[in-house]
Amino acid sequence: MTVTQIVDTRVRGGRLGTNALAIVALAFVVLVAIAVALAPVISPYGYNDQDLARFLEWPSADHLLGTDSLGRDILTRLLWGGQPTLLGVLVAVLTFVVVGVLLGIVAGTLGGWVDALISGIADILMSLPGVVLIFAVLAIFDQDLTPAMITLGFLGSGSLVRVVRATVLGVRGELFVSAAIVSGLGSVRLMARHILPAVVGPVVIQASLFAGAALAVQSGLGFLGLGVHPPLPTWGSMVGEAAANLAKAPWLLVVSGGIITLVSLALALIGDGLRDVDAARRRSDRGRAPIAARTSRADGGTPPEPSDAVLRVQDLEISFGDSPPVAVVRGVSFEVQPGEILGLVGESGSGKTVTTLATLGLLPGNAAITAGRILIGQDDVTELDDRGFAGIRGRRTGLISQEPMVALDPLFTVGSQLLEVLKYASDVPASQRRARAMQLLSLVHLPDPEAVMRRFPHELSGGMAQRVVIATALAGDPELLIADEPTTALDVTVQAGILDLLRELRRERGLAVLFVTHDLAVVADICDRVIVMEKGVIVESGLVDDLFADPREPYTRELIASTPRLVDGR
Amino acid sequence: MLRLIARRVLLSIPLLVAVTAITFFLQSLIPGDPARSLLGGSATQEQLDALRQTLHLDQPVLIQYRDYLAGVLHGDLGRSIFTGEDVGQTLANRLPVSLSLIIGGTVVALLIGILLGVLSATRGRAVARFVDVFSLVGGALPNFWVGLILASFFAVTLLLLPATGYVPFEFSPSLWASSLILPVAALSLSGIATIAKVVRDGISTAMTQDFIRTLRAAGVPRRVLIWRHALRNSAVSLVTVVGVIFVASLSGTILVENVFVLPGLGSLAVTATSRQDIPVIQGVALAFTIVTIVVNLLVDVSYGLLNPKVRTR
Amino acid sequence: MSEVLRVVDLHVSYRTRGIGSRPRSVIHGVDLAVQAGETLALVGESGSGKSTIGNAILGLVPIESGSVLIDGTDVAGLSRRGRREMSRTVQAIFQNPYGSLNPWITVGQTLAEPLKVAGRSRAEIADRLRWLLERVRLPQDALDRYPSEFSGGQRQRIAIARAIALEPRLVVCDEPTSALDVLTQAAVLRLLRELQDDLGIAYLFITHDLAIVREFAARVGVLRSGEIVESGDAEEVCDAPRHPYTRQLVAAAPVPDPVLQRVRRAARLAGGGEVDADS
């Protein structure tokens, strides 16, 4: 049994041609199955027609695939041998699907002790030494293959039970199922309409992968001479016969093993193709064309004018995809002065986050800067790669992102992550890093730094995690902090604490902050200046007090008016 | 973590009972008189009675099972119907062969698989494409066929390595190693394919995570992100896969041992099956089950060690 | 004015996984009432149990003790079938418009579902669907399209259409706008208010945002760790909170006015100092 076919490995989505390949593979399997089924009709010879004068021959017009050691036609034997082989696979797959789907749905639907029992059974099935048990069944049923293949399907069904159960549980947790229950749907209709359709995809994928595994076992048994009833061949037994004539006729080995490999390869391709389709269906509309090489930039090439600004963005254009590239940010220019908190505000799709990521060289692989430039201090970072950013990231800029709970590596303690960042982003000598790490944690007002150092991220609350992230960002003593919706995922009281901290850091360390948010109330609270973005361009900018008092653009006015107010405005 | 281990240990009891019960009760399903079908039509009445007594066939089946279990608990696995050898002793003699193969195959798969996986995640599309194709083909090739091809090429054509046979480690480590190279290669191929893919996907997924972005933005270099953070994070799922590969190798080794004529548990199982030597099959099934239980336990422990959420609970 | 919902001494516990572990009590003794055609807001931070109360009323989580009277019928002891009957009276809109619509069936199929369950004829359903789309201002060709073809705001309109299909007396709105942009949020809130005025629907409006409460709800209950700590007229509670926790919430929430916010911030810092780091 080959492992690739059992383990659920994910294929990278969006591979062009996977589906075309899968269709070819499917056609191939169907063709082989039809030919095998028609063996009695289309075979040129009888499967046991011996011609002892012409043994171990190479392919010829009489014998398209040559002859074996008894002078029997190989093509004929392949066709006939396919019958017990593919029938065995079919029996195993049917058992696999029936048992797996039934138990999986029952476990996922009923839950409670039934679920515990079935999950236990599935675990046991997955831990049984499958092939040896199949041997036992073969010995007891006197080499009859059918019970052996039923056993194989049953033993294999453990993994399908798990997959089906997980799918059912996943779908039942979806809001649309809650909505359907609230709409008054009965359990039968709920199952038929909302749950079963989600199960079909994974089951078909698993079945095609299991078919490959069953083929490997079936032919393996045949190779060992188990469950074979000579002179009727199986594909596996033909490999066995070929092995006996290895030195004299290696060709036999190529043909007999080749057909097994091709069918098994085809089954794997079908599985992969189905998985891609299924994944695409789940992803629905989020996909985008991959990879864009950095295209030539329409850059004037004028040297930067000297300035105190810690960050200068000049006429920036960012595009996604490459055929053709679509600009999502156009003509964006702004500066962040030392000690200033600049707000970058906009709705989703305004390009505010992409702009920020670009300043740190962190654009996703399918996006690229197509015009303009970005300067950190006096350094042009527009075209820098990861290596070029060494000495800039961490030491001159820091990043805080939206979801503090996933912004720290779950496998490492707070202390080890801080020490690591200090190692690469600061000049603090090794002996003093621990002390410095604790100092950073006190700086962000985490009580008992010693204890926090030893904690893992999952042992922190959202507010604490965000403070740790800020401490990490401050490790290299940067002059600019880029904060991408740093409080959006937090409760309002925790948000107030984080905003207080940022203000304090600005006051005491002269830190500049580029603060990205969708929330105008937060802008009013923390920013000195603000830039309003809409659909990739800047629509208005100015000092916060002026902009709120006298918004000039209708869009800005609408944004301000639409933000709910806790206190009656003027 | 303790709960995870406790669950695994608790599950192993029904597992052992299931394996012994299945193999045991199935034999009572043998149509007709098992003793006669084992000895053939020409057997005398005394021979039949003697065999029935050896197999305890003269007693009710539940009593037989109880006696068998009691024997197993005392290390007595019965005797082979054909050779009369003690099954426990036979297993003990052959286990090292199979274990060398399986452990060797898993280690090779792990080393080469991780290397290929990391390379394909970091070295651009061509390498990634190669690993894709390699995984697909490597997973589809039947290992006994690969074994035969390797044997015909390296042993029959090039005469570089032995085509068949096994040399015990105590006898000569170098000959032991050379007798294992081809079998291990055949056995590890699908494992390499799987691990390469799991590692590649694991690293690619991890590299898009927020925490990698945090560390990257804080100035941690890319090689540290890959080898320390991304690989460690994908190791959590890798451990499970290695367990599956190890257990699958138990099945794979049966075929590979037969290709290379190695005196391990696999070839024993095949001979026993073709001769309906039930006590031996029972013994092999039991041995494989115990190995599986131990491996799953190790997987759970290392899973816990790698994942602080499980460890600190 | 008649009462559409009365919750008395509601208790809800979650079973935790594993053998021997005791259930965790998340709602302990909540009382509330919603009058026909009014909006009652439930406001609280994460972990306060606000969504759990909504789910208990909808029958999505089991009620441990207490009673939930919907239009006079206590649903706490009802069978599944009896519960299903209640779907004509109480409906729901959930937070995430991406998860609340089945991606594999068309919008028309989703909207027709409650009508089919209610036994409407084919012609009645067709009429009703047309009316629903008009009410939530979606184009008529939306029926044959899939959820993935719509924006977040449009999807929330579809969810609203599904909720009002049977003209229920009460709709539980669980953070219906928190995943939406501010302009979309304003539009959705306008739509909800309009439907309330025209159809007399009452809302139980669950949110974390006090500003929305003040603008949208008539009355409010402030929830903290499974208990209501303060309740009353929404404007009064926001303008003059009495309970210290409510006061903390109000003080921490920023307002979209930098001058006013500076004053409020100074008052907060002078009053309570910084908020605890580990809260």
C-alpha cells in the first residue's frame, strides 16, 4: 500500500493543466476497464494458448506485446488478468465507500457516545496491520480473493470515516446550517440539501486515492502468488512470472508492472484533479492570477531631495497579476515625519493595506510595485529583496498587524522569539539580550516580564499578545512603526490600552507611526494627520482636526457621517 | 498530553483483542474440518486426532481463545503446524531483518524527503515542479516492481550489489548494509514522495502565516524563518505522516522481503499463508500490531513535544 | 404593545470535552423582554455570552434552565418539531455574511427554503421572492446567481431577505454589520430600520459597539460574563452609565471627533488611569 495515496496531501491550487491531465487519466482508466471487460471478445488468443516454440519473444505483429515463458500471448493475458485485478479493486472500493460514508455520517450527525465509539473504531482500523490480516483471511478462505478485498475495503475505511465525519462536523458548524435550522428545516431536508452535497467531493477524492492503494495491494498479493488461480493470470502474478525470467526477458517486467503503474498513476491524477476542483469550489471567488515579475518602472530617476521624513512614498503604483497587471494602488504619495502618527484610512479594497505592505517589502507574490518609489530615511527600498532589507526591517521599521493571536509563532515561547529578534535586529550582545527582552516587555506595560517570557502565545490574551508583538517590533529600536489595523480584533477597553501605549511610545521615544485603519473614531483618537484612500487613490488628506471639522470631499464627508456616534456631535 | 497517551494506551487493548480475536475466530470459519483440510485426504485418524489436540480443536472455540490469550500473555504463541517450531522464537529470529528494513526505509524517506521538500519550497518553480512529478510517480510505482527493476539493474546487469539474501549485522556490518541498500531503496520511494510533498506544502503554508510576517518585519533573516519556524511548524503534521509511513512500511516490507528473499516477518507471513499455517499468521499479526501500537505511541509523544498547546494542557 | 420575547432566569452551560470535566456555565440568570416592533440591543465584549443568548433563543444551543417565551410560548421545553414551528415567528441574521449563505446553491434556492418549509405553493413562492428582492433592493436576476457573485453588503441583504421571508415578529441580529465597511454598515442599518417601520418586526440586536446601540436601539442590556449588569433606555445608558463596567466601556470607546475625543480621553485617563494590560 503506498502512503501517498492514503495521506491527504494538498496539491498547490491553480496549477494549470491539472484538470486536463485528470481528464486524460480518467479516459485512460475507463478505456482500460472497457478493454478488460471485453477480454473474452477482443483477445487475439486464449489466455492459456501455449506456443512452446515461441516463448519469451519480443513484441511482433503476431504478438503485439510479446510472449511469456510458455509462449502465451502477453496482451491476451494482460486483458484477462485485468478482470480479477480490477474486480478486486472494485469490491474493495465499494466496501470502503459504503462503510466509510455510513459510519462517518452517523458519527458526525449523532455525536456523543456514538461519535466516540465510531471514532475509536476508525482509530483501531487505521492502526491494524492491514495486509497481514488480509493474509489471514486469504489463508482461511482458501485463497478466495473476494473476502480478502472486502476486508481491505473495511480496514481502509477508517480514514474515510474520519474525513466524512470531519466534513459533516465542519458543515454543521457553518452559519448557513444554523440559518437553515432557524428557517425551520427538518433534519432530513437539512441533510439532503446542505450536508450531503458537501460530503460528495471528499468521498470521491478519497475513493479514487483508495482505488490506487487497493490496486497496489491486489497486485502485490498476485505477485506473491496469493489468491491467484493459474492458469488465469492477474496483473500481479504476471509480475511474479516476469521476475522468474528477469535475466532472460526483462521486457516482461516492463509490460506487467507498467500497466499497474499507469493505472495507479491515472487514479492518483484523477484524485489530484478532483481535489483541485473541490478546493476551487470551496475557495469560490478569492483566487487571483499568480506571480508577476517586477515590470519596468516608469521612474523619473531623480535623486531624492534631502528630508527629515522617516518614510516617503512617491507616486506609488502597485499592480496584481500579469496578464495584464491590474493596478490596485495608483499615484499615492505621502510622508511620515519623525514622531508623527499618520492615519491611513479607507474601506476594504481602498488599497491601504497593500500600500503598507509595500513599504516593508512584504507584498504577496502576485503583486508588484509598477511605478513610483518608497524611501525609508534616505534609502530607496523600492527594489530591495529580502537580503537588501536586512538592516532596515526591525532596525528602522517595525510592524504590528491585525490579529495578535496569530502574529506570534505558536511553537516558541515569547522569550525565545524576542531573543531571536534581538539577535538579528539589534546590536545587543548575547549576554545582555535576556535583560533587554525583559526591559522591552516592561516598556509595553506587561506585568511580570519574567513569567511572560516563559509563556507560549496561546497562553496570552489578545491584548497581551498585541503588547508582545509591539515589544517584538521595538526590539531593533526602529524610528517608524507600521500598524495595520492593530486594534480591530480587540475589545474596546483593550483597544484603549493599546492606543494609550502607542501615544506613550511616541511621546517618550519620538516614534513615528503609520496607522492603518477603517475606523474614523480611532483616527480621531490617535492620529495627528490623516490620509483618506478610496479605490487605490488618495482622495483627501490633512490634519485630523481640520479634516473632521471641514471635510472637503463628499466621500470623506459620507465616511464621517456614517460612523456611528456614541456622543451627539456638533 | 497525558490524556492523549492514555487514550492511545486504552485503545491498544481493544486493538490487541481485535487482532487476536479476528485471526482466531476466522479460523473456525474454515469450511469443513480444519484438521482434515490441513492434513489432506490421506491422513490417518491418529494424525487427525493429534493435530486436533495440538490446535485444541476438541474444545469449544471460546475456551480455545481463552487458552490462546493466556498463552500469549505468558509469551507462548503456539507452534507452527508445519515445522513444529515455536512461533515466538521464529518471530524473534526474523524481527531484526524486518525492523532493519522498515526503520532504514523510514529514516531514508525522512532525510531525502525533508531535503527535497525544503528545496522545492525555497528554490523556485522548476524544483517544485520536479518534486510534484516525483511525488506523483513515486507514489504510483508498486514497490515490488521497483525492487525487481533495481535488482535487475544493479545486481543482475551491473553486479554491484547482491540481488537477494541477508547478512546479519553481527556477522558483517558492511555486508549487512550492502544487503539492505536495494530493499531499503525500494521500500522508501513512496515515503520520500509523500514526505517531500508534506514538507513542501507545510513550509509554503507556514511562510504565508502572520507570525512569519511579524518575524520577517522584525528583521529575522529568511533562512532562519524557513529552517527554524516554517519547518518546525510543518513538523507537527509531518510526525503524523511519518507514523503512517512507518505503518505502511509494515505492509510494504512483506513484498520487498519476497523480492529480495530476505528472511524477515514478511516472507514468513507469505509462506504461512500459502500453507494455512494459522498459528504463524496469528503470531505475525500480533507482532505487527504491537509494532504499530509502539509507533503510534511514539507519534503521539513527539506530537505532544512539538506542540505546546498539547504539552501544556 | 404586546411582548414578542420574554426571557426569564436563563442559564446556559457548555459541555467541555473529555471525561469527568464539568460543564462550564456561560449564562447565569439573564432576564430580558422585547416588545413588538422595538429594538433591544445586547452589548458586551468578547466572552460576555451575548451570542450564546441569541443562539439559545434560536434553539441552536440547549437551554439549561429558565424560560424563553416567544409570543407567549415557552420554547425551552419544546420538541424539535415544536421548535421548528417557531420559525414563522423568530428568525436570524448572523455576523458573517460569507458563511451564512450556502455557497453551493443559488440565492433563489436559499430564499425559497423557509417558504417551502412553510408549505407555500410554487406561485406564491415566486411572487414572494420578487417582493423580497425589491424590499432589500437587490436586482431580480440575483435569484439565479450564487453567493460568491455578491459583495459582503449584498450578501447581508440576501440574509435579511431570508430572515423576513415569513414576516416573523422577531429577528435575532447577531453582529449583523461588524464584518462590513462603514458605508455598507450604515446602509444595512437603514434597511433594517425601514423594515421595522413597515413590517413591525422586533429586533434583538447583539453587538459589541456602543455607538451603534445608541444610534439604532431603543433599549439596551449591558452584558458582562453571562450577566446583565445594566439595562434601560439606550440613550440614557450611553449618556449616563451607572454601572462601573458600563462606564468603563463608554469611556474607552472613541468618538469620530478629534476635539471632543481629546476631552473624553483626558477625562478617562484622569479618572481610571490606563486600562489593565492583561484585560
